[in-house]
Amino acid sequence: MKTADSPAIRRTVLAVPGSSDRFLTKALGMGVDAVFLDLEDAVAPAAKAEARGRVVEYLHRDWTAPTVTVRVNDWTTEWTYADVIEVVGAAGARIDALVLPKVQGPDHIRALDLLLTQVERTHHLPVGRIGIEAQIEDARGLLAAEAIAGASPRMQSLVYGPGDFAASMGMPSLNVGAQPAGYEIADAYHHVLMSILVAARAHGIAAIDGPYVAIRDVEGFTAAARRSAALGYDGKWVLHPGQVAAGNEVFSPDQAAYDRAERIIARYAEATSAAGGAVGAIVVDEEMVDEAGMKLAAVVAARGRAAGLTPSPAGEGV
């Protein structure tokens, strides 16, 4: 289990319909960093009450994914309260975070935080351990992203919701997660993705890209993932096993980049020490490295370590 102040790696986050035994069973052993058991869009209104019990049942099973979360329904519906009290009350010790969709302001986060605290106290769970992940899915949510990111100590990530966002903006596209037809000159979602990322980083939490619904189009999924990874996103939602390997690869540094980052860290530490001459800028691999370069190397190295990479033996990859 991860605590709210110790965010987990989230290169790939698998969406699992909470009303489907078949999908829930299949997801148990998937090689993803995180899963969310969905009570929202993937569950029909008539099946929501029953899905809560099924999600509780599966939460008590063994999951390969190190991070297990639940997406509740949004606050405009009649289901949110029961989602929280029933699922957290019965399986709170097995939940790392709740995913709250369609967040439009910090009040949505504060309301969930307060309810979670009451449920935790009622069921003798550690108060504050269960995190919150907020989906940004419309214009109001985007404008309030910074306030949302800082609304609670439970906050673990901001998640971009491309389908609802495109619909709320009136964009004439049915291909969720892909670029809209007719806009070939740039990335139509760059401003949205960067705004969410800046808000998340300002509060020290993760930024997660949303799904790519063309599940057989691995090339398209990979291209979309590379765009958000290049900005600095931590990971992306996946909807199908065929997207997992590509997502894990895209959001992990390759071995050569990781080795170089570790070299920069080691050589910079040596050069800036008193014994090394207290030099402020050095040359590594024929490129100048100063404090800013060191910070970039630290990001790459941290992601490599989190993905399980280790430095190549001396002399390899240099």
C-alpha cells in the first residue's frame, strides 16, 4: 500500500469495469503499475449498486499491480456518497486512492476528503492514508486545476479526461485520446496537458494522461503517450492489455539515457565537492552540465530507478 505522501509510480494505469467479473479477474495479474476499479462511466446506472459489492469482493483479492484505486461517481450524481461509505467501509484497508471524476473546483476535493475522514474514523482506518486523484474533464476544471491540486493533503495526481473534455468544448471528434481531424498543424491538446502538468507540479503531485480508446491502434496509442511523456507526464491510462507494454516503455527512460543520468549525477557530485575542486559546471559526454542539467539528470535517474533499471556494468553504454 502507498501513502498519500508517498506517491507510487504510475506509468500505466489500467481501467477495470467494476461490474464485470471477466475483466476484474483478468486484471488481477496484469503487469501495470496501477489499476482503478471503475464505478463510474464503465458501469450502467442500473448496475451501480451491485458493482459496489463486486468491487469490494475483488479488492480483497491479490493484485499484481502495486497500486489499487477505485473510481467513484462524481458529485453531481446520487451515487457518490454510497460509493464511498460502502466501498471504503468494507475494503478501505485495500484501497490506495479514490479517483474522483469531473472535478470542477477545490470544493469537490474537500467534500471527498471530509467524507473519507469520517468513514476512516468510523471503521478504525488510518486517517488520511487513502489518497485522492482528481480528473480534469471540462473548462471549469481546467481553470481551477491549480486550486484542485492543492485542495487536500490526500491529493496524489491530476488526471486528464480527454473524452469528456472534448465533449465539453464542443470539439467534433469521436476518437477519444487522438488528435481531432482537421487540426494537423499542432497538438490540439497541448495547452490542456501543459496546464494540468503545471498545476500538478506546483503542488508536488503526479500528472496522468487519459485513455486512448482505439484499443487495437497501438501505434496511435504510442504516439499519444510519447507526446505527454515528452512534456513530463508520469503515465497514462490503458484500456487493453495491448497498450500496457507500450505505455510502460514510453514512460520509462531507456537504458542509455538512464546510464547517462547516473553518470552526470556521480560526476557532478564529485566535481562540486571540495575534494573535486568545487567546480560549478563540468563536461559529461561532450556536453556542458551545470546545476540545471543536474536537476534534469535527477528526474531521469529517479524514473529509471522506479522502473527497476540499474546502471550498466562499467564500460557499457558509455
